[in-house]
Amino acid sequence: MGLVKNLSIAILSTGFIVAAATEAKSLTLTYERSIGSPGFGPGQLFVPQGIAVDASGNTLISNGRGLNPDGSFNPDIGNKVEVFDPQGNYIGAIGEGGKGPGQFDEPSALEIDPDTGNLYVGDVFNNRVNVYDPQGNFINSFGSFAGLIPGRAFFGPSGVTFDKAGNVYVGDFSGDKINKYTKDGELIGSIGSSGTEPGQFQGPAGLRISPVSGNFFVSDQFNNRVQVLDPEGNPILTFGKQGTGPGEFNQPIGLEVDEFENIYVADSINSRVQVFDKNGNFLTAFGSAVAAPPPQLGEPPFGNPLDLSPGKFNWTAGTSYKDDKLYVGDFFQGRVQVLNIDRTAVPEPSSVLSLAFLGIGAAATLRKRQQKSVIDLTSDRDRTAV
């Protein structure tokens, strides 16, 4: 978890030679509490795909698509944004199931406009984004997104994020691109195309713009990697590959970036969260898979049996970051787990030396063979700088 920074040797004018290193950082995630419970009643959740936390500390969670036993759409089950107060108590919902204005047929990713407080929510089967004011009143809908691709279980609008100019970016999951809109929903550009090269996507899922650099951070779900692009959409860095080891992914979905540009990734099928620094170096992971497999198509959207122990997931999905807390959807267990983020400065290893040449009466001899230092930087994942 610790990341040791560059070692520097300074030769001082007083005749001292000092070997010093910048502080290392350690980052850990710990379970705090859960929000919601599995089920179909008020305040209960199933397949939570999107999470946002508003300025008052309320948590807004997209609740899944209600279906009848024959698989047909049931507007009276789910299809809302459920709202919980800062203590996790259920206080109401935004929207309802249906095809009309302000209604949902599977709400997905959502985000709050930092300027206006308006809520933008992906509406999958209605193929649009719905916008609501801070009181939950419907404003308008916009957008059009690609349909289902064989082999993919999801389509339509995915991640939602805002830049400092107030433009809104929405992932087009099956279109393998990121669309750029004005706040009112006018399409003004797009980023990316379909493929496996840097800057191309196969299912852009999680999407965030860094509050520090303005760079885009994207979880590229079916390429099993994370991509970093500059504010103009040019690829800078990709990291990750398919697998179960540190820095490897099995269909990453949710993604968050903090004020230090640490990257938090919901590694969905591996049922965990992985954390990386801004250069793609692995820092830590949290969570493990339950014993139950995910439900099959046509089954109730919960694992059987449930395991609601802290840190146990049946797929990780939607995420949100606010005030040193990470909110993670427990996809097939009908809840959101809230994790504390602890960043701690730690001392450098004892192998870092401080050496000094003293004045008259003292002497020291430094030989390279006595001072040989080996730094072995290894990685069991792909990381490509472009």
C-alpha cells in the first residue's frame, strides 16, 4: 500500500552530504456502514447502478428495473432514484417507472451539477438522460445512445460527469464514446471510438474529470483497463488487463478520482474496489466475493444466499466519492457500502541513509560496492504510457 517516492541526494555547501526522501503515502479503505437493504419495498434496493451524494450529505441511488415474472417491464417496481439522509434513513424518491416525461425504465449512472444542484440521471431503456432540480422536479430529457450489442448485458447512457466550464459528459456505453453536451442537453462533441487502442473503448462505464488536472479518467469495461485522457480527449495513459491479481480487472464499472488524483475502481466481477495513484500504480484493494453466484437472467436480482457481512460483495458497480468516503454499490445484494478513506504519511524505510562529511579530525570513505542499493520495481499488470 505504501508508495515510496524518489530518493534525492543533496550536497550542502557546509560539506554535508545528506540522503533524503520525500514522504511516502499509505492509503487504506475500511468499512463504515451500509445504506439500504435488499428488496422491493420503500427504501429497499436492487441492482443499484448509480450513486451520488448531494451538498446536504443525502445519498441518491438509482434503483433497478422492475420486471414481471415473464420478464416484461413493471413500472411499479424500482425505476426510481431512492434518497437517504446522511444517517442512511430513507426519506423519499425521485421519478417513477414509465415512458413519459420524468419517468424511468431502468435508471443508471447519475451525477449532481456542482453549479446548479440539478440531478442528471441515465435512463437506459428510454434511451435518454433525465434532469431534475434540487427538489426533485423534472426539468427535461436529452440525448440518444446506441442500442444493445450482442455479448453485452448493458447499453445506453453510462457515466456522467461535469467539467469546470459546466459542460456535461455522458458515456455512450454501446457507442464506445463519450458525448459532450451543454447543460441544456445540446450535443457539442464526442470523444473516442470503438476499439482496443489508446483512446478507443469497448464499453466506457465509469467516467470522471479530475478536479486537479481536468483529465478524463474512464473505466473501459470490456477492455479491462482504465484510460486517462487529457482535457482535449487525447490519450495519456492506460493501465490494467484481465485477471484477478493486483492491478488486474474483470469488467471494471464505477470509477472515482479524489483531490489527490487517486483513482478508485469498482472491479465488478472480482467483487472489490482497487485504488491506484494518478500514474496507475496499485495502492490497495478492498472487498471480497460472497460464496453465492450472481443471479441468472429471469431470477430475482439477488444472490442466494445473501452475505451482508462488511466488505463482502456480489459484484461492485456504481460508486461515488465525497469527503474522504467512498460509496460502492453491492450490485446483487441490494445495498451500498460506505468506506472510509485514510491517507497517512509514513516514515521512509530505514535503508534511506543520511551521511555527512564532518570537518577537521573526521574522515569517512564511501565505496560504491559498500553502498550498493538495488531498487526493484516490478508489476504483474500491463501499464502503457502513450
